[in-house]
Amino acid sequence: MKEKLKIILELGKARISLPVALSALTGYVLFTGSPDTQGWWLTFGVFLMSCSSGALNHWQESAIDAQMPRTKNRPIPSGKISRSGALAVAVAFAITGSTVLILTNPAVATLLSWATLFSYNLVYTPLKKVTAFAVVPGSLVGALPPFIGWAGAGGSIFAENILLVALFFFIGQIPHFWLLLLMFGDQYKMAGLPSLNQVFNEGQIKRITFTWILTTVASALLVIFFVIKNPVVLFLLLIYIFYLLTSLSASVLFRKEFKVRPAFFKLNFLYLLMMFLLIADSLLRVAQTPVTM
């Protein structure tokens, strides 16, 4: 059972699905100011729906995964599970996740979770076999989960706060992908996928990636100054952004070699830090609100 559970979680890309679920909780708490029971059920439902999307992606790309050293040991190409078995896991995740969301949250949360799955599995995944620029429409996948939480809590999807947060996660997906490309671009070519390495040389990709990182930082500043209210939270985010900018700028401008892997982890930490501090800011805002009699 332990081995089977490990395979199921690997199919569901649990390490990616957890931050996706956290971003949905961030949207929920941003509106309500409290991670109540409904919010936790929403988080769990989004986690299951994200796992469904991940398992479906394994099923869709099993032949491609078998050709790349980075992915050849995934459950399907390694023979740990059959394609039909992986598809059954994806369907089970989707049914369970949808049921959880339908029973505990407004219908809009379920609709948006299915829109996220559609964007990833039926738009981005097929499109990346056609164009190296699939990441741009594919970045919608990163922007939708905060909307799920916000709308599930009763917020308008046109509210300024959630639009700015979603913009940050949308833009942030692009340098995330470009850094992955710098690490594994040769493997994409091995699998016959269109790669930006065929359009730009490595130096150009690094400069473009750095530009997108600067754009991500700019979108983070919008969140800091227009969404976050607590001065301590604001200060912590500004400190980390200053560190991110100075370390990456020094790497790009003054060193001969741009170290991709450290940049990848530093940028991903910004996304996690943003989620945790947005939640903290919302909780502190409610805690500091005077109680009226």
C-alpha cells in the first residue's frame, strides 16, 4: 500500500499540487481573513483537482517522458503503472475533488477548478508540442487558483486585490519556465518538442529570463503597495525582493556565468513567501480590527 500510495502521489505531482492548493487558500483568506472549515475543504478539493491534472499530464505525455532523462523514471515510462491505470487515477482524483468542492463551496469554485484543469491539460499541454511560446497562455494555470479561493469565499473576480495577486502569479510562471528551459532545454529537443533554444542562444535566453524576473518583481511590488496592509509583512517582502534583485543582478551583470539553479529556487521561494505573507497579512488585519458593540 505504501508503494502504491507513493505512485499515486507521484502521478498527482503532489509537490506541485500542494503550492497550487496553498495559492487557492491564499485567495480564500485574502477575502475572508480566516482559514475556516470551508476554506480548508476548498484547499483540499483544489489539491485533488490539481492532482487530477498532474496525473492526466503523465498520461498525455508518457511517450515524451520516456525520451527525457529527467522524466524517464516517472510512473508510466518506468512501468510502475499502466497508462490505463494512470488515467483511472486521474479520473478518481477529479471525481473526488469535484465532489468535495461541490458539497462544501459555491459552484463557481468547482467551475474555476475545471477551467484550470482545462487550461493546463487541453490548452498548454497540446500547445507546447506546437510552439515554444506555449508558456504564455499556459501561465493562466498559475493565475487561476487564487481566483478559486477568492470566488469560493464570495469575492468578485473583478476585485482589484485578487486581480493584482493573480497578475503576479501569471507573470511569475513565465521566468519559472524559462529557467527550467535553461536547465533542461536540451532534453526538450531530445523529445522532439519545440524549444526556445532553437530560437534564441543561451545568452539571449538568460537576458530575456532576467527581464521577466524584473517584470515579476514589478508585479510583486504592486501587490505589496496595493494589497498588503501590515507594515511588518510589507517590510519582509521588500527585504527579500531587494535580496533577490541584488543577487540576480550581480550574477547577470558582473559574473561570467549566470547560475540558473540558484535563480530558479530563489524565484520559487518568492512565490511561496508571497502566499504565506498574504495569508499572514489577512489574519493580522482581522485580528487588529476593533470589535464593535
